[in-house]
Amino acid sequence: MNKLKAVIFDMDGLMFDTETMYYQANRRAADEIGLDFTYDYYVRYIGVSDAEFFENLYLDFQDDEKIDRFIKDSKTYLFETIEQDGLLIKEGLSDLLAFLQENDIKCVVASSSERSLVEFFLEKSGLSAHFDDLIGGDEVARAKPDPEIFEKAWQKTQGTKEETLILEDSLNGIRAADGADIPVIMVPDLFAPNEEAAQKTIAVKDNLREVIDYIHKNYSF
């Protein structure tokens, strides 16, 4: 039985119910400028970095002025929503973080979102103190599914890869964890696990509270 020393968290869709919020902000911005931005288009880029998403927007829509405004307005509407309504924390997150803290297990965020946005979310949710470190998508050269972000996050933990656990909700994130050769548990958000996800994860759990039970049964502290 391996000792668990660190858990690496994805953020969007795993810690916070953000994907719907992002899409609503994007759709509001798109509607105001007449941009044909659909849900099907949005979900193609779940789990990739902001930079990669923006790059594809410019390539696909071929209207720099509209995309400049779309990006700016989307951020404005996102922050407005968070300020007004707060963030929806995913089921079991608070319990899991308390459990990890009680057992001196390090917690690191590795998100495709920009570092400043990750810091903003942690501050607004009151969860900053639970995390030992973080890395944003703007701090790596290659986005998920490339394993770079998880390699860098793991280096912050000072443990072995066998002593580290990644929590992810997206297939791109699972591919990145697999590429880094670090055990990963999937907690699905918008997409149910497919065969590839099942093969590349050590478990699939319905919520983060179930992760506590898995750790109890499969790791020492």
C-alpha cells in the first residue's frame, strides 16, 4: 500500500461548477456582437488552456475585432456573475480538503486557466489556505493533454509519483496525467467516462466525497 503525500487538483469542473458559468458568459458576449458561438463549439475546448482556446477563436472566426471584444466581454461577465452569485463548490470538496489537511497531505492546483483566475477563484471561495501551491495554464508551454502541467505540479510536491494522486474531470486532463505517469481518479462533470478514461484512471467516482473513501482503502498516511 503506497503512502499518499500529495493530491493535485484540476480546477474547472472538478473543484467548482464553472463550465456552465463560462459558457453563459461566452454566450452573452457572443450574442451581443452577433458571433455564432455554439455549445458544441464550446465543449470542444473544455480542458485546454485559455491561450489555446483564444488562438482557435481567431483562426475559426477570422474576425480579430469581434474576438477581441468577445474575450474582453466574456471575462467581464464572468467576474460579474461570481461577484453577484459566488462560486458553486463541487460536492465533497470541502470535506476532502479538510481530510487531506488533517492528514498532512499536500494539495496543489494544476489548472488550464490562467494563474490569476485560479487565485481569484480560491480567494472568492475561501479555499486558498487549503492549497500549498498552484500552477496555471499560462505558466506552461504546452497545454493538456500534454503532461507538462502535471510534471511541474508534481515537482512542487516533493514526493514520488506513486505517492501523488491527480483528480480530474476531463479526458484531456486524464491524458495529461497518464502521460506524466501519475495515478489519476476521474470525477466526471459534463462528460461520462468513456473506454479510454476507464483504462487510464485508477478509479471513477461520482463526487469528491467518494475520493475520501478510496484514499482510506488504498493508501497509507
